[in-house]
Amino acid sequence: MQRLIRNDLRLYPYKFEKGQHLTEQMRTSRLKKCKELKALTRGDKLDQIFFTDEKMFTVEPLQNAQNQRRLLPEGSPRAVNAEEFIFHSP
């Protein structure tokens, strides 16, 4: 089977790559929040920053990157397996 895929179909197995799917609105929102946080750390307002130990997560099965491959022609750009995370705004 492996010989048929590589020699006849000229396809090669590539591993999935993880990443986040960010829209332009999400990018600008993150940049704005980072600039605000950076501005808070400049002055003596550092003691007013409140960090929590909360974590956003989704209940999805973990992917085993060793077992999941994508068959693509040799030299083609590897598509990023972007996982979409939903962040809830207050």
C-alpha cells in the first residue's frame, strides 16, 4: 500500500500542524489588550493587575500526531490544521 501511494500516486504523508484560526477582529483585539497590559506595567500600577488560574478549554478528543497524516503531493505547502478556539467575552 505504501509503495502504491508513493510511487504511483506520488503522494507523501505529512503530519498535521496545530495552530489557532484567528480572524482579523481577533488579532486587533489581542493587540489592543497586549498594549493595555504593557501600559499597565510601565507605571506603578503593576500591583493592580489581577491574574487568575483559569483556563479555557474545549472537550474534544486529543489527536495523536504520530498516527494522523495528510497525503499531499511532494513539495506542496503543508496546510495548517487550525483549531478554532472560542473565547467568551464578559
